Amino acid sequence: MSATARGATARKTVAELNLILLGPPGAGKGTQAERLQEDFHLPYVATGDILREAVREEAELGRKAKRYMDAGDLVPDDLIIAVVLERIGADEARDGFLLDGFPRNREQGEALDGAIDRLGRRLTAALLIEVPDDEVVRRLSGRRVSVKSGRVYHVELDPPKHEGRCDIDGSRLVQRDDDRPETVRHRLQVYHENTKPLIDYYERQGVLRRFNGARSPTEVHDHIRATIATLRLEDEL
Ligand code: AMP
């Protein structure tokens, strides 16, 4: 984008928030996304959720994606990029969006940049929640999900009142296939390999903001909110 176009966009989009959440699986991106949605009322696009739903519905996307997901590998870029670009170009995303789980590699990052540029907008920030690998393994191996409500528990850190049953509707709690310890290790390896170049890419663009995901969800949330408030102020100056 030219400097003039960028200036015009900055003036036009003072209130606009185009955000992405980055971080390893289990960093708490989903938890933060829920809170940020409440704060800023942004449409939330979580590619892992979209893909899992497509698998449940046996949609074509799900059929193509399943074997990669079960193995903890990334699904091919052409499957996921089009889905995301459609969402961020939709009318409901005109005041911004919150992406979780996308982009996952440099190619997806460049596709996203191209789309944002074509919309005459720019990325507000890439929010990176950092957590050490051992902590990721501990968090994900203990994670359990309610088959009905989708509420997430942890056997040690956030157990349900009755073992194996959801507090909300009593339905069964299960472990996601890709939360098994061997698959978690593999997902972490995939994350480091693919996402490191993406982090460098956003760092060079000056849009990367880092958060310590080992802290409590409330502390992380406060820090993110304060950062977004500062970014908005800078935008207005
Ligand atoms: P998540 O819930 O974000 O950990 O995603 C679960 C799985 O969905 C990943 O392990 C990948 O197989 C797939 N997936 C989600 N987002 C993407 C993406 N942006 N690119 C490729 N694969 C993805």
C-alpha cells in the first residue's frame, strides 16, 4: 500500500480492529478470544473450530482436512485460506475481526496481508501468547471437552464437579484426538517450524505484541486490553 493510501486508511479506521492471535496450541488463545469478543464485539474466526465443525458435518472441507488434523499436521493452505478470506471480507467484519489459528505459516500470512490490503485496511496487531513447551503438554494432555456444550475442562487445573461429566448439561467429557501427548508433541514441532517465520515476519512489520501466557488468564487479558487501548490512541494521533 502507498504511504498516502496507508494514511487515508489510518484516518478512516480509527475504531477498526483487525487482530490476529498467535501462540502454540494450549496457550489460552480461545479463552482470550472469548474475552476480547466481549470487549470489542468483533467477529471471531477460529480455523480449528471451523474445521472441526466441517468434520462433524462431514462437509467436503471436513473430509479433505480430517487426516491432517488427526495427525496434528497443518491442512493444505488452499483448503483454509479461501475460508478465512471470505469471512474477513464479509459485511459483519467491516469494523474488524479476530482471527485465531490463522495464519499458521508465512504463506497464509502473505495471503492475509494481500486480502487486507485489497480491502484498503491494515492489520492492527498480531498478539502472540507465549507458553513454554512443557506447560503446553501439561495443559493439553489434561484438557477434556464436553461432547454437547463444547465447554472445556482440565483434569487438574479446572476439573468438573463430577468426574467425566459436564457441569452444564451432564454430558460426557472426551479428549480431543489431537490432545493425546504424542500428537501434542508433534503439533508443537509443527507450530515451531511454521510459525517462527511468521512471527519474524510480523516483528519486522512492527505489528507483533508479545504476552506471557504462563500468567493467569485475567492478567493476560488485562495486558492485551491495555495494549489494544494504546494502539488505538496511537492511531488517533
Ligand atoms: P487448532 O484448534 O487451532 O489447534 O487446530 C486444530 C487443527 O486444525 C490443527 O492441528 C490443524 O490440523 C488444523 N488447522 C487449524 N487452523 C489451521 C490453519 N490455519 N492452517 C492449517 N491447518 C489448520
